[in-house]
Amino acid sequence: MAVRQGRRQLLAPNWGIITNGTHIQLFRKHSKVVFPATVCLELTTENVDKVVSLIKDKMDNTPRALTVVVYQ
């Protein structure tokens, strides 16, 4: 059940956040590919405002470029 719920949340439109209460990570979806938009961030009472601000900034100021790598 948890795996299905997590998969459904990560495949939702554009952004997803996973947290266990002490750590948080922002993910971004491009087509059907989900990738981390931040590293896993520790949440404390001292840094929660800074972390929320960082996540909000990432979501509000998304770069519009796509990197393509071709190799042989």
C-alpha cells in the first residue's frame, strides 16, 4: 500500500515532497521521469523556515532547460 501511495504521489503533477518528519526531499517530474530536486534535508526547529524557503524558491524559480546526453 505504501509503495503504491508513494508512486502515485511522485507521479502527480510536477512536484513531490517526501518527508519522515526529520528529513525532507523535493522531487520534480519531467514526463514520467521523477528525479530529486534537492538533497535530503534535515529538519530542525532552528532551520525549518530556511528549508521551507529553499523548497519554495526551487518550485517558484524552476530552470526551463533540459540537459540531453548522447553517448556511444
